[in-house]
Amino acid sequence: MAKTRSTAATRRRQATDEDLERFAEQADSDVLGCRSEAHNFPKPSEIGWNFKVSGSFHIRTFTCKDCGRATRTQRWDIITNRTGVVTRMDYVDTKMSYGDGYLLPAGSGRSRKTQWREVVARTAVVGKKIQIEVED
Ligand SMILES: [Zn+2]
């Protein structure tokens, strides 16, 4: 029987450098920084331990301090006693969501962090004179 490598994941289109370059031309520099490096989510010490009830879970949300468009939502299962004191808590999962101006247009396909890193650097540097220090 012939084996096929064609799965849903491998059929998904890979975004081209041109797709990313078009996006980079009009995107905020903070968005490009997060796309090419990492988000800067607040630490628990900065936002405290506040939860909202959503269905049967307790959720915490963190929005990136740099781009403001990536939100990490953690779901927790928290049990309190009759007086409201937490007696048990279990982490469930985390989901990410993104606001306007962060994602490539629908149908562009998947992009890789290294691809963003290259496109963002090229956009900033190619065609310009930069200072390159020689390491001893
Ligand atoms: Zn970000």
C-alpha cells in the first residue's frame, strides 16, 4: 500500500517572504518586533492573581505589553470553600488570540519565526549603511 505524506498540516500553505514583506511595509514596529522575536507578557507580580469565571473555568488573561495585540488566556479549575478561600487550583490550558493588525491576511498560510526575523531585519537594514563592529 502506498504511503502518502499529504496530511492536513503538510497541505497548508506556507506564507512567502513576499507575503511577509507586504505585511511589514504597513505594520506597526511593535508588531514586527513581536513577530520576529517574542511577546512581552506581564508577569504575575505585575498583574496579580485575578480571575474571571467563564463557563465552568476560571480564566486569566495577559495582553502583550509591546504589541498590545496578542492575548494569552489561561483556563484554571479553582475550588473554594464556603467562605471563598481557595482550597485547590489546577491549570487546564492556554489559548492565544490576536487583535487586528497582527495576523497575515486570511489564506496567506503559515509563517515561521525565523522567516519573520529575516524579513524584519532585511526591511530595516538592506539598502542602508550600518555600523558593523569587529570582534576582537
Ligand atoms: Zn506582542
